[in-house]
Amino acid sequence: MERQTVIGIFKEGIDAQAAVQKLESTHHIGRDKVDIANPASASARQVGSTRDKDNDNVSGFFGSLFGQNDDANKHTQAARKGWVVTVHADSRQQAEKAAEVLDSCGAVDVDEHVAQNNPQAGTARPPQGTAQTNTGRTGDSSQSIPIMEERMNVGKREVERGGVRMRSRIVERPVEEHLRLREEHVDVERNKVNRPATDRDFQNFKEGEINITERAEVPVVNKEARVVEEVKINKHTEQRDETVRGTVRKTDVDIDKLDKDKDLRNPGNKPGNPRNI
């Protein structure tokens, strides 16, 4: 794992605190990886040899990062007048993100800050940003500005837009049918007669029993299930064209050529003085 240290120096404590909060909320860099200190306040409270010891600690800290060179001295001078936020990044990518956050929250340009407070220190400026990392720079004179450009990638994903829910349930309804039913009834008639008995009468002149059955029709219900309708659910796909619009950002660099010899040849043409054309 490539560990790197990112340093941001702020003039105001509120800016330093905002940077720490943004590192934690935006890039999930915990407080265990971020240190915030105010060497200016600590120096103001110290007296005598204690103040010298505190200054040596600040100088030693930047000396361990940059080596004992001009960069270490510049950072030490800037840190003694402001707040220092130190990020212990686990990777180069995390270090670059931390540097962007520190710059966006108002970290000072160390070279410019030192030049303003000590004009004899020079006016050289770093290529971009103000948060510094210990990448082993040794004061190279080349400078570069990265040209960044956003690109919009458009893709597709499926989402639910609605649908149809089909439920089946059993319902009952009353029905009725009309039937004509037949019933049998036995009628018994007794008629008085007065005639001589015949041979048939004598044949039936004995004990016996005659059973006559009455019959009737009753309703018989039989249920038969039949399919009378079918419900089908089909799904079809349609295609449509849609134009996706957005905005992307890019870095635009303006380069102005500075002709110092021309200014020396024309002393009246100085910055801030109007020139008639």
C-alpha cells in the first residue's frame, strides 16, 4: 500500500475545520487519518526557549517531508501563521482527492503566501493547487497544468413503470329452473251393489293382500363445470428514441506571453498605466 501525506495550510481556522468535515463526509476519510493543528496559536502562547522548541518541531515536520530545502522552509514559514491540516492517505488516488478538497476549501498557495510576507523570498508559484504531497520534489523549474475534461456516459437500466395484477375468486349467484313433476295417487272407492255372486266372485272369496304403490317425480340437481371464457394477459415491447442532454466541464487554459524586454524598452507602458493605441 502506497502511503502518502498531504498538507494543506489555511489562514483561518474555520476553513481548516470545513476541509476536515468535507474530507470525512465526501471521501470518507476518517479523523484517524486527519490531523489539524494551529502552530500560530501555539507559538503565540509560548515564551522563551519553549517557543524555539515549538518552532523546531514545525520545521522538523516539514523537513522530514520535503528534506532540508527551500520547500521545507517555505512551508514552515506559512504554517507558523496559520492552520495546518495533515492527511495520511493510503493511496495516491486518495491523496489526490484529499488535495482537491483542501484546495477547494481555501488552502493557501505556499509560494505566493511566503512572497507576500517576505518579498525577498521570490515570486515562484507551484503549477496548481495549494495542498502539497511528499512526492519528493526537489525544486524543478518546469510547471504544468493538467487539462481535465468531463465526459458524459449514457447507459440504460430497467425500472418498473406499472403493470397488471390478475386475481381470480369464487362468487356465488342464485339460479332457478322450472320443472313439471308427476305424482301418482291411489283412490279407493266403495260402491254398494246387490247382485248374485258369480264364479269369479267365489274365486276371490278368500283372505289376501293387495299392495298398490304410489310413485312421484322429484327434482334431481347435478352440477357440471364448463369453461365459458378465457382471460389471457400478453406483454409486448415497444421502442422509443429519447435524447439525453447534460453538461460537462473541461479545463480551459489561457496563455499570455509576457515580454519583459518590451516593458524595459517602453518604461511608460507599465501595468496599471493606460496606453493609447
